[in-house]
Amino acid sequence: MSDPIEQFLPVHDHRAVHEIRLAAPPERVWAEAMALTPAELPLPRLLMALRSLPQRLRGGGAGVLGGSAPLAELFRADGRWITLVEEPGRLILVGRAARFSSPVPDGPSAVQDARGFAAWTAPGLSKAVVLHEVVPEGAGSRLVTETRIRTADPASRRVFAAYWFLIRPGVGLIRRSVLRAVARRCAGPAGVRGPLAGSR
């Protein structure tokens, strides 16, 4: 089976991978990850509220972390992130095309499905993909999140590189917060007993 993230963004300028090992079985980890809500992520909510301030001042919404439904549902309803691949119980890959370094990130309205995302390219904008995958590991699981970004042209790539340098610590904090929140959800009698978190 081909790796979906390689299928959609094999060449990338920036990449961040974080993971956590859990004693819970894959089906439990997946269920808890899909049920996670923004209320369980106070620090990421604060960071995203600050990032979305220009958008909200222009009358836009608060973004996916501004809702109360499970994050998985909010991402699907948001419209800006496209579900590229979903294998329930194992992985979900979402993508977005936008000018992420802009105070109000804008993207092409023509990119509305996986095929359009794969084919689209234009100067000035970037493609981002985010993978969440549950990997069986012994009697437990490993929950992995990977982010990749590719910008179309050299000039915009330099601009985004400076932006990525500034936001990467926050991106890592958000990803690790999500992993720890899933671990807390799995911490019942059949769940986690001392998760070992790491990143690479």
C-alpha cells in the first residue's frame, strides 16, 4: 500500500513529525483521537486565537479551535482543509492550499477535493498536508502526526521559510498537546499506563 503523504506531497520544504507511544489498542486510540474537542487543548486554543485575530477583526470565524464539537468534525466542516485520504481506524490525511504567511491566509477556491489539491500549483501559495496515523505496536499503539509544506516558487519559499522559523515552535507545541490529550483520554483501565512521548 502506498504512503498517502508521499502520494500527495513527496517533495516538501518543511516537515515536522511528532509521536507518542500508548498502551491502548489502535481502535481505542483512534476513537479517542476522533472524539477530542478544542476544550481539551487550552494552550493551542490560545495560540490559534492569537493567530486568527486579523481574520476575526475582518469578520471571519475563529477557526477550527473555536468550536465545541470534536476536532475531526470541525475540520470537516471548516471547508478550508480538504480530506485527502481517510482510512477509519488507521489514518486521516488533510490538506490545504493557502498563503499561510499572510495575516489572513487565503487560498484558491478551485481546490475543493483531493484531485484538485494534487494537481494544483501556483506562485505565491503553499500546500500543507497533515497526517494523523495510528500504528499498531506490540500490545499497544503509536500515534503519529506529520506536517509537510511545499511552496511553489523560490521567492515565496524564502518568505515562508522565515515564517516557518517563527511558528515552528508553536506548531510543535500544538501537535504535542494533541498527542498528550489523546493519551489522557486513553488513560482509563484499558488505556495508557505511562506513555512515552517523543518527536523527530
